[in-house]
Amino acid sequence: MNKKKLYWQIPFLLVLLIGSVAIVHCQHAMPYQHNTGFIFGTVYHITYQSNEDLQPQIDAELKKVNETFSTFDPNSMISQINRNRPVKINEMFSEVFTLAEEVSEDTGGAFDITVAPMVNLWGFGFKTGQRPSKEKIDSLRRMVGYEKVKLVGNTIRKQDRRTMLDCSAIAKGYGSDAVARLLRRNGIENFMVEIGGEIVTKGNSEQRMPWKIGVTKPTDDTLNTNQEFETVLNVTDKAMATSGNYRNFYYKGGKKYAHTIDPKTGYPVQHSLLSATVLAKNCATADAYATSFMVMGIEKARRVLERHPELMAYFIYSDAKGNLRVWYSPSMKGKVVE
């Protein structure tokens, strides 16, 4: 009786085996598409396994993000908000603003989408060697602060009409997430989305291996000719963002500092963290926390990471002798390629 039952099962097992082999063969035969373009003032590279070239749909999705968050487009949603026009915000803006507010509160204001005027002030000062005056910094502090802006229903309300929003420290990450969602909706199982260094991956690369992403070593290479990697990370089914003012440092007491402005003080940070790479479930979150950690420094960042075991971080910093050193969270260990 058992032998008869086994004989009846054999054809079904053969069909299952043949079907599985056919699926694997089909997956191996399916080509990888490579799309490149320009968005958010930077270049994007998107690789995905598909018989269809989805670049028109990808560009359309990125256009929506750009029309929402571009501070260079006078007709964008954020530009109209900055001019205090009555604007009903869309779902994209609501999603990003809510996440930005959560990260701001979680990091004690280290992340702040209203800080752009301070960054611009110091950016000019760093180039000319002229330190901004205390009076100018104090005047900006009165209009800078994430708590001065609230989302009420589908509108943004400001305490000070002069407050300006700039989502550049989170929008590229969100754009990568938006493209990743588009690819998933199209049933794509293997892809890598990269927009200006903000990355989302799923499945495997063309080499049938986990996606490997390099973390650039901070250097004084102003011409951007040196792309030496500090390490390579195995990144699959994760999002990754790196914040660091590469090729843009200043020196004090023989130590190197990144040009990162603390939104709360209005002055450059006084710690030696040069690069913060974060892995998270989505790229907007990774982007925001990477920026936050550059403001906070290693010790404060580690305390945040203790509260968020779902985040992984890889830090490059300058030690007391000016040498580059590395620290990464224990959860990152399995991702670092030795």
C-alpha cells in the first residue's frame, strides 16, 4: 500500500522538480537592466533583473519626488511652502516631514530640515576664510529649529514666516525608496538603486552574489580623483546611506574635522567623526540618521544606536594623532567584507 502511494507521488515530484529547474533557468536567462540619469543635482545608477526597461517609469517617479522637494525649482511644493504660499501637501511630503520630525525628536534636534540658512552661511565662510559673526548666527537661530514647523492636517504651519525648509538630507534617500517600491510593484526580485550614494538593494547582483557596496575613505582630494574604499559591505535587502563632508575639512589643533553645522548652536561641530554610514529598513531613515550622527559624534550616536537595534552603523573618525580609525556597531559585523 505504501509503495503504491509512493509510485503515485513520483510523477508529482518530477513535475515539481522540472518546474523548479525551469524557474531557475528562466531567472538566470533574464537580463539585468542598467539605467543611469540625473536627478536632485546628482547622478543615479539603477540595476535590476527584468526583461523590460523601466527607465521611463523610474524617471516619472523621480520627477514626482523632485517636484515635491527640489529647492531649486521655484514651482516645487517645498519652494511654495518656503514662500509662504497656501499649499495642500501631498502624501510624499507628509511621509518625509513626519519621518524627519520623528528623527529630529529622537536625536535631540541633531537632524533638522530648517538648518539650511546656517549651513549656507558657514559654507560661504569656509570658502573665504571669514568666520560668520555671532550676531548673524544668533539672528538665524531665531528662525531655525524643527519645532518651529508643524504639520497640521494637509498644511504646514510655521511659527516664523522666515523659516525655510530643506529636505536635501533625506530626499535622496526617499527617492531611492520610491524607485525601490516601483521595482517591487513590477515584481522585480533583484535590484540595486543608487542615487547620489543613497542605496536600496534586494536579492542578488548579476554575479548571483549579495550586493557589495564600498564605503569611501575620507580624503583631502578636492578634485575627487581618489575613490579609495575604507571597506566593502555586503548589503542585501537593506538600505544604506553615508553622510560625510568628503574632500571638505578644516583643521584645528592638528586634527581633521568635517564641515558639519550643529543646528542647535549654529556653529561647526567639535568632534572628529568624518563619515557615518547607516543601514536601515528604508533609505530615508538611513539618510536622516547618517546626517544626525555626523552632528552628534560617535559617543552620542552610539547611545542612539543602543535604542535602535534595527539600525547598523559604520563610522570613520580621526583619532588624537590625526589617524583614521573605524568603529562599527556589533550588528554590522556580518556585513563587513574582511
